[in-house]
Amino acid sequence: MRKKAKKNKNHNVNQKSFYFEDYLETNKKNKFNQSKKLSQDRIYLLFFLFFSLVLIFSIKIIHISLNKIEIYNQELNTQNYVTLRRDIVDRNGDLISRNIKSYHAAVNPRLVDNKENFLIKLRLNFPELSIQTIEKKLNKGKYFYIKKRINQKEKEKLWRLGEKGVIFEPFQSRIYTHSHLFSHVVGQVDYDNYGISGIEKYFDKELKNRNLADEPLKLTLDTNIQHLISQELDHSLKTFRASGGAALLLNVNNGEILSLVSLPNFDINARADLRDKNYINKITKGVYELGSIFKTFTIALALENDIVKPSTIIENIPRSVKCSKYVISDIKEFPKNLSVEDILIRSSNVGTLLLARKIGEEKFKKFINDARLLDSPDLQIEEVGNPIIFDWNKCKLETVSFGHGITTTPLQAVSVYAALSNGGKIIKPNLIKKENYQTYGRLISQETSININKILRKVVSKDQGTANLADIHGYNVGGKTGTSQNYRFEDKNLNTFISIFPSDKPKYALLVMLENPQVAKDLIYNYRGIKIKGTRNEAGWNAVYVAGKIIKKIGPILAIKSNDFNYHYVAEKTNK
């Protein structure tokens, strides 16, 4: 038994343990698993790094893409855009002036990799630039501008060069949608967005008011009417070879200015420094002797003071009158006996002079002061003229009665005609659209105003009148001509016509003025169906002709907002 036991014991010593063998296998397996797990971790890490790089590049690409969209997408580009100045619009809400985002083009030489290549591309795309100057600035290595106030096309061309050294500096630029059309009224701003002329200067503080940023400044001007009048007046300068011209359309009842044109005009977007006096605002700043349009004032005064009636006959009117050392006469020969209204219809200097003597100097002085003819115009722009003050010496009453020896601005003259035709109220001319209008009192009575309107109508409608070419069918036009010496150029004429329409219920006054017009030898006038050729250089043959063409064009637009013209047209057609 003992031997068997011993044998078994020896057998157990040489035999491998089951548990030892399992441990080795397990250990090998664990090592393999650990190695496998480590490899997987490395793969995951590499994948994460790769994914992160892809994500970063994707975000960068998206960011660059969005930046490109911002350059060309106006909607996105203006989301956070706050304008420094309010818009200016016309009476119908049409845009006249607005601030937009613009750019200066600059260069950072440190960011330009290949300067020679950059200069070649600039030379090819912008031949107007001085490449030598740009090369010198590049070599200095300092930040500089290659072009200021670039437009959108120039910006796109520069962007396509692909040069990271080109920098676009944003700023706010004031643009004027009609360039030349409102140059003498709207005015301009400087590069820092401060108003320097016209409406822009007068309302500079209001236009920069951030609290009113969404509320445009509305003018009384009408873009369509301004365009038509400017177009017709510009054509007339060529027809009559005039050196300049002006036109003004005024509502006689509330003083609203619907159109103010002065030619030559200029592009206010160009911001040129103009020193030529011919570019002044002739309506508000020009000071002139306007001639025979003053005769209407004399007739109105004589009627207002009950000195005469329109039908009163002034007998034995001489051909000429001696006043001190001067001799005053009529250009044409008139009948010796003329009614008061015929004196105005035929435009007699001597007849008007005789009435002025009946009125007297004191009453005439008072009328001129009440009418503010010698004051600077009270308007919402600073470009206004100062009529020359004169002494009431010998013959001043006589010469002033027919418009010589006294100066005023066309705006002041039209304002007086507005008062004479609207029932006598002196109204303040206005460029800003508003409900209330301002008056300065009464100049003449309602009765005198009615009589003056009737006479002005006859100046146009009667064969003896001086303004027959303005007798446009359906508009019942009245008015008075004035042919005088240009105050600034003594050897040149100034021809003027102020019309009122419709004359039986006045609503508008239109002034047309031509500086130094010439006889249009090739122009054939159509006078009431008769073809005639003009041979005289007088207001009745040029300023009146132009006014008639203007009224014919703007009448239908004005009639849209008024039944007056339709009524007159139907009435005249029915009577026929």
C-alpha cells in the first residue's frame, strides 16, 4: 500500500497542472487583447484628428463663402447698416438723395507677395492709374490708397485680382439719383457727410437726426415735372442760342415750389468746385432788372387805390416823355388813347409812367416794401441774392413803374405775381412738403386781384397782347412779358415771362427766363394755326414760346391732381 501511494506521488510531480496551463493561455490572450485594444485606440485617435481637420477646414470654407456673399449681397450687406443722413424724396416719395455703403481701395504692401505681378495686373485693369507712383509707394512699404471712392465695377475688378494686399475700406457716400436735375436745390455734402449747399446744408442738423432716420425729408418738388421743364428749357437754350435760362413753377395758393430749374446745371455726384458765375442758382441768387413784368404792379396799385378802373381811358398819351435829362418812349407806336387794361396788354412804357405819377412815390414805396421785392428771398436754401438798394431820386418812380432801375430775384417777382393772382395774400415760397403754409398779410384786395387776372388773360388771348404764343388751348393762361437789359452783362438781353394758369381760378405761376437769347431765324411759329417766322428778339418771341411748350407738357400731369384744367377744356369745347 505504501509503495502504491509513493508511486502516485511521483506521478503527480511530473504531471503539468491543469490550472497552470490555463493561466498561460489566458495571459497570452490578455496580452493579445491589450495589443488589439491599443491599435484600435490609435485608429480612433487618428480618425478623430482627421475628422477635426475636416471640420475646421469646412468651417473655414463656409466662413469664406459667407464673406464673399456679404460683399455682393446688398441685403446682407445692409442688415446692420445705420445711415448717417436721412433720405430726401420728392412730393410723390420718389428718391432724390440717399446714403449708401461705398469703399476706398487701399494697399498693404506687406501682404503683397509678388509686387511685379501685382503692378502688371493693375496696369492691365486700371490703365488710368499712375503705376510708377504706386510702385514707389509699394517699395516704401507703408499703407496707402490706390483709389478713393471707387464704384461697384471698380471694386469687383480689384477683388478679381486676387491680391490679399488690396484692402477695401468702407464708408458712407451720399448719392443723388438724378445727378443734374436738382443740382441747384438739393445741394451737396462733403466727404464727412456734412451739408455744404442747398437743402443738404440748410437742414443739415435735421438730416443727421438719428431719431428720424426712417423718416425721409419730403420736398415740394415733383421729379416728373422738373424733368419735363428742364428738358424743354435746355432745348430752348439751343434753339435761341441763349447763354443761360431758368424756370420756376409755384403753387400760388400755398407757396409750394413744384419745380426750380437753373441752366446750366451740374452733376452733384461729381462734387466739382464750380466758380463760374453762370452756374449760380438764377431763380434765388440771380439779381436782375426784370423789365415790363413790373408794369403789372403799377396797374394793380392804380386799381387798388381807386385811381382808375380797368376800362378807364387815358387820353393823349405822348410818344415819349422827358424826365430830367432822360427821354422815355415806347418801342412801338400805340394809339394816343388807351384804356388802363390796354396799357398793360400792349405793354406801354409811357402809359404806365403816367399812371405811376398818379399813384405817387409814397404809395409805390409802400407797395415795394410790402411785397418784399428788395429783400433777400426767404427760402430753405442759403444761396439767395441781395437786390441792390437804390435811392428814390429824380425819375426813379417813372423808371421803376415799367421795371427799369430796380433789381430783384426771379423768386421774389413770382411771389408777388402769386399774391396778385390768389386774391391778394402774400405767401411764403416753400420747398418742404407740409400741411400748413405761411402768409405775410395782404398785398391787394380780392376785387383788384380778380381784375388783374382778367387783364393778364387778355395779354395772352388778345391779338394786341405780347404773349399770344402762350395761349395753349384748354389751360386759360394769363401772364406778362418782360424784355430788359441783363444786369450782370450790360450788352445782353434778359427775356422773361411770368404766366398764371388757369387765370379765372389761379393755381400755378410759371416763370421762364432766358439770358441773352438770339433770334431763331430757322424757327417757324405756329400761331393759332398760322405759320409765321420770328424776326424779333423779345420775350414774346422766345420766353413766351418756351412757356407755352412747357405748359402743354406739364398740364396733363397737373390735371391729374386738379379738375380745373379738365373743367376749362370741357367748357371751351362746349362753347365752340
